[in-house]
Amino acid sequence: MNNTVQAIPVIDLLLSFVPVLLVLGIMLAWSLKVWQAMYALARMACQLVLIGYLLVIIFETKYSVLVMCVLSVMLVAAGWISLNPLEDQRKKLMLPALASLLVGCGFTLFILTQAVLHLDPWFHPQYMIPLAGMTLANAMTSISLAAERFDTEVKRGTSPEEARVIAMTTGMIPVINALFAVGLVALPGMMTGQIMSGISPLVAVRYQIMVMCMMFGGAGISTACYLWYLVPKVRAELGSKA
């Protein structure tokens, strides 16, 4: 196998925006929020270019403090974004969301990096940061879905305990769908990247199994922790109103 990844010239990379322009045209014709999509695309490109330069520096660091600072920023950003559906409650729910992500993703990441990969040094940035990013991103999405659904169910008059079950089910839908689809409908990004770089598909499969377990565990524990906090809180609020 060829162990080099083909570099993409900038002019060729621009061609990847052709389908994007088509979708933007459809959104414009249908009077959708095209400017929001354009802002998101521009922000995505800027963020990735910036992080690309930063990772070159971070991956060469020998200081665990720098890696922990990066992980802290990622954690805070994930907590903030996870509460987008509940902007009016963000201030009072931010700390529980952060704590839930820290417990769920932190525990899962510790198991994978120290017990499965045996990183040396323990904070090896080239592994720690990408894995943390994948874990936090999936847990963030699960918490976001669960938080919105829990709030909706409580407002409908559903009991907190029943709302928790419904919210947990909703929050885990993307992760469970990903488990069903992996290898059958799609080859995930990490596995695809490894195969394209020349690594044996059998080795890439092991890493992908690890990643899928990480995604499921991080999202499930984080969402459960968040909902465990909400149930007694909401029950107490309902009791005080009775």
C-alpha cells in the first residue's frame, strides 16, 4: 500500500464547494436562512484553517499543561453549544452540562488513552486532542437533543422520570444510528483516513471499534449525568408550585 496521503491543491479544494453552492441556491429559492448557512460555512473554513496551524504547534509540545488548556477550551465550547436549544436557561444549566461532559467524556477518554492505547506520554497530543474532540462532539449533540426533549416533555406535563426516559432515548438516537450504519452505510472519518494513508483495513477496523465504543460511552454517560441532575431539580420545582 502507498503510505502517503495525496495533498489537495487549493484550486481543487475549491471545487468541493460546488455542491455547497447548489444547496445555497436551493435555500435562497425557498426563502430559507441562507445567510446563516453561509456564515456557518465561512466559520467552519476559518476555524479549520486556524486549528490546522495551531495543531502543528500543539502536536509538537512536551507540556501537558498546554494540552489540558486545549481540552478545557473544547469542554467549555461543547457545554455552551450543547445548550443552544435552551438559550434562556443556559446560565443555570451551563455548570451541570460542563460537569456531565467532564464526567462522561473524561472517564471514557481516560479508559481509551491509558488502558487501551497506553499513551506515552499520557497526554500525547496527537492522540488525545482528536479523540477528545470526537468524544465531546458526540456527547454535546446527545445532551443538546436530550435537554430540548426533556424541557418539552416537562412543559407538556410529563412526569420528570418519564421525561428522562424519553429524553435519553432521543439523545442517543444519533449514536445508535451511527452504530447501525458503520461499515454498512458509511466508513467513518477516522477509519477512512487511516485506510487512505496506507494502514491495513484490519488495523483501521480495530481503531474504529474503539472510537465507536468511545462515542457511545461518552455520549451515554454524559447525557445520563445531565438528566440525573435535572430530574430531582424539576421535581422540586413542581412540588413548590403545587
